[in-house]
Amino acid sequence: MKNRTVPFIFIGVLIILSPLGLLLPEHFKAGAAWGEWGIDEMQKLIGYIPKGLAKLSNLWSAPMPDYAFKGWEEKPLLSLSLAYIFSAAIGVLICVGLVFILGKFLTKK
């Protein structure tokens, strides 16, 4: 196996394992994944919404909120897991594409 294929295999394994972020909190009844709290979850966790968070909360809306397709909020875990894998794959493709374009731009002769 060439040294170039090892990182791609590793990234592929991480993509396949991405639904663990959905399954483990569900299994342990932990609520949302750590650090992925929205403004409503912050209110529940600490009892108030920090001013800076309230001010910036509407600045960005994710293209795939909760890593799922629109209307999939109540789907079974298997369907949501597939959406997580799809979301991870799209994210990796975007990052690889941007790095490739940046590399072409910076190494232009």
C-alpha cells in the first residue's frame, strides 16, 4: 500500500464512524453532543443565554442543521446515521477541493 492511500483510508474510516456523535449521546441519555448546543440548549444547561451568543446566534445558519436533511429530525437513528455519513463525506470533499484549489493557486508558475 502506498503512503498516499493511508490518509484517505483513515479519513474514510472517520467518515464511517461519524454517526458515533449521534449514537453515543443517545445511548448514554446525554442529550446533545458536547459543544453542539444551540441557544435553546444553552438556556436549559446554564439558565441564561450569554449576551455575545444571543447577538451572534443568527449570524450563521448551517446548510445541513444537525447534520441531517430538512424534515429528517424525527427519522430513526439508522436514517440519521446515513445523513451524518453523507454530511461528513460532503465536508471532506469540500475541504479537499479547497486545499487542492489553494495548492494550485499557490504553486502557480
